[in-house]
Amino acid sequence: MGVSKEQVAANRQAIVAAAETLFRQRGVEAVGLVELMAAAGMTRGGFYNHFASKAALVDEVVAQAMAKGEQNLAALLEHSRQQGRDLLDGQIDWYLSPEHRADVDHGCPNSGFLGDAPRLNDDARNDYTAGLNTNMRLFAEAVREATGLSEEDAWQRALALFSQMAGALLLARATATTDPDLSDQLLAAARQDLHARAHHS
């Protein structure tokens, strides 16, 4: 008896999920197909039943991750609205939290794939760029809503704020095990500075 369409789809998604976790943890180039398929609960030979190449898998992983990132950002902003919390303060506190620092596997894909982005294949790099652009537009809308800035000024503010958020998060992750105190200080200093500047006219 053949494998059902539902099982084929589930197997494909299991490969994508395992790949995203491994790519985020170790980088795309460091992950081989044998390890990847084992993490998905399958053998290497089954890979090509689902993807023509590793590059095709990378493209799908990045596209799905960026789409999920957009959904998560929209949900976080809506949660802040429902709680009556300032949109920028809520985003800054979550992004630069110890919990997000530790959540390499499922955190923001904009920072999660940042180190790999310049080395991705063209399709995956285009997916990353498009996803980043969409996320930045959402964030800029939140900046405009929270500050009353013009559309162009809100866009520029969003670019500046997010650049610092992503940089601080990556530095904090890089030092989390070798110098936890420094890692905590990086998060705290960035949060304090961003809170002070987020609403500055």
C-alpha cells in the first residue's frame, strides 16, 4: 500500500521543521542531509522524494520561517493593543528578553537567519529579504501608531530601532554561555536605550 497524500505532506513538513531547527542552531552549511533526515525521523534516501536539492529545502525553510515571523509579530502587536500596552515598549521588552535570547529555535527569524543570509542561495535570500521588508513595514506601522510620526519618519525610526534590537540580541546570544553577565548587560543596556529613544521626537 502506498503512502497517503496526507502522510507525504506530513513527512515533508517534518523535514522542514527539523531543518529549520538545525539551521538556526548551527547554520545551513554545517548541516548535512544524513543528520537532517535522522532528526526528521527518516533516512537520507527519502530526502529526494520531497525536495530536488538541499537548496530547494533551504528556500522553503526560510520562506516558511519568515511567514511565521510575520504572523508572530502581528500577534504580539495585537496582544499589546488588547492589553492597553504601548506597542513599542512591548516589542522591545519581548525582543530583548532572556527568554527570546534562549529561544534560538523558534525566535524571530530576522535575527535567527541573519548570519546565514548573505550566504543563502538566491531564492532563499530573496525570501529572507522579502520577509524582513514585510516585518519592517509592520513594525513601522506600530511606530507610527505609537508616536504619531509621519509614514517616512516612522519607517526611518523603525529601521533604526530594529537594527539595534537585532544586533543586541545576536551579541547577547553569542556571549550567553561564555559570559552570562555581559550577555545580560547587553540586553538590559539596549532595552534602556531603546525605551528612551523609541518615543523621542
